[in-house]
Amino acid sequence: MARAAQIAKSQSAPFGQGLPLLTAVVVLCAVVVGWLSADEDYLSPGSGTGYWLGIYGSVAMLSLLIYSLRKRYKAWRVIGSIPFWFRTHMILGVVGPMLILFHANFKLGPVNSNVALFSMLIVAFSGVVGKYIYGKVHVGLHGRKAQAKEILAEAEALKNSLGDEMQAAIFVHQELNAFSQSIKQSPGMGAMENLWAGAVLTVRARLMRAHLLSEAGRLIRIEGRASGWSWFERRRRQRQLFRVVRLYSAAVLKAAELAFYERLFALWHVLHLPLFFLMLLTGIVHVWAVHLY
């Protein structure tokens, strides 16, 4: 039951911690200051500090490939651990675009530079979305995937702990068992169908919880009056039953959420890689055009 309580807590825990929020605020403030100062022309893309910011930003964006190479090839383990390069990947994915924005002085230029700039911004936004999805699917920076089957197994143990001492407990057990069977019998589907099924399951689980809490409360009141239970006894049994229902539904919701975000992360990865290589191509064309002409 303790593990189940942790599941319920994780279901309601907000995404992210203080450090990512602080980082986002600092980056946002820096971008706002740079944008408001753009007309002052402190930086020039073609020379001086502005030019070197473009070089540093390009190197940062190119360095994003190191994480993928480290994760894919074991021979690259000498350069550091995967968690280290994941954190570095996240940092460079923020620092690189910010340096490029200051390099461009928050202004549009020739067509080739505009294409490179917007390609970079799209990749940066895609990276933020991917980080959010990654945080939903994985536990910590070590990339250990949370196991939906384990969570559902704990939910089954919760359901079986209800017993048959009350009519309300029997009803709740039967309803939870029927719900469990319905989600186990879902056939294999494609990517988009899986996404839709995950969203529908989330809604169904919430509706199931609301229905069970309402009906179980009604049955306990009826059975309590018939059996002569005191008001305190009815409240005790109601709290016990409600706790199991809430923990079970939280476990089901967590499992559904994991399945949904895991499929979404796979789709995001398919889209993100072509965007990243398109950004590299446009960046190379931009650098070539600048130094040629």
C-alpha cells in the first residue's frame, strides 16, 4: 500500500522542479533584454562580439550530436556518462539558440540567414517539447523507464485488498475488476490510435473514480443504517474504501499516462531528427554564403 500511495502522489505531482523554472526565467529575461536593446545596435552579426557569438552558438548546436553518438555507440563511453551528456545536451539546446539570437541582434537578415534562424528556433522549440515528454516517460536523468505493467500489478493488489465484508466493497471490487479487464483486452493499434486510446482511457478512469466514490458512499450509508453502524463507523469504512479507489484509479491513470507519453515520445523523435539535420544543413549554407560573399 505504501508503494501505491507513492504512485498516487506522483500522479498529482507537478512537472519539473525549481531549477528548470529558474533557468527558464533567467533565459527569458536575457532574451527580453536583448530584444529591447536590438535597436541600439550593440552587436553586429558580421564582426566583433556579434560574429563570435554566432560561432559559439553554432558550435553549441553542432555539439548536440555528441549526446546521440554517446548513447548509440559504446566506444564513446570514454568521453563521459550518458546522464552527463544528457544534461549537457539540455544546456546546449538552450544556450545555443540564445547565442544565435544575440548574434542576429534579434533582427531578420538575408534569406539564407532567416531560413537558418527559423530552422534553429523550430528545433529549439521541438527540444523543449521533447524534454517535457521525456520527463513524463523516464525516471530521472538516468533514462530508466517507468514500468506500466508494474504499476498495474500494484493496482491489482490494491483492488484485491478490498475484501467482501461490505456490500460496497463487493460492488467496488466488481467494478474495478471489469474496468481492469476492459483495458487489458484492447487490441494492438497504430501510433495515432494508441494516442487516442490513451487519452480516452484517462477520461474513462476519471469518470470511473467519480462514479465509484459516489455509489460506494451511497451503499455504505444504506448498509450502515441497516446494520446500526454509528456515524463514525460509517465514516471510517467510507474513508478506507475511498482511499483504495483513489489509489487504484491513480495507478491506472499513471499507467495510461506512461503508455500515452511513451508513444508520443517515439513520434516526437521521428520528427525531431529530420528537423535537426535540416537545421544543420541551413546553418552550413548560411556560414558558407556569409564567408563566400
